Amino acid sequence: MRWMHAYPLKEERGQVSKLTAGMRRRLKREFSSEKPTVWIGKGLVSEDTIKEIEKQLEKRETVKVKILKAALKEAKAAEIAAEVSKRTEAELVEVRGHTFILYKRRRKPVKR
């Protein structure tokens, strides 16, 4: 039996990972004690939720998301995390229980 990853493989995402193992480890350590800034409820992943996550990623680069039990009746946490990661074009750092962490490198502002 093949072990399934909690986050999609590089080939499945269609891009090369920007997160190194060291960066991933550092982000996990830093955000383990942080509280979630976004909650996903029974409405699952709505367009408003995606916009809010993108806004926070643009501001902070990293977002911690909590999935409420009502949402877990329809889908698993890893599936929801993978969908959000794909729709926001962010790296999925970790899925732990009902919580996951996303990372997206900030765009550098264009100097004129």
C-alpha cells in the first residue's frame, strides 16, 4: 500500500516547490503556537474565504487556517487544504489535525 501525502506532490501542482525543507521546518516551528487567522465552516471553501486567505498571504506570507467540524462532515482536512492551496497558488506547509498552514512568497513591488 502506498503512503499518501497530506499535501500534493510537486508534479501534481505543476510547479517547482519554493519551500526548502529547512524553511518548512522553521515555519512549522514558528506557527505551531500561533492561533488560526481564518476559519472554514460548513460553507466550505467559498470565494470570500479564498479572497480573505489571499489578502492575508499578501500581507504576511503565511496563514494558519482552522477547519471547523461542520466542514469535516463533507470532506477530509487534507482534501480541503489541498483545494485551498491550489486555488490560492500557495504552498501547503503542513496539515495537522483540523488545522493547516499555507505559505506564499510575497511579490516584490515594481520600482519605477
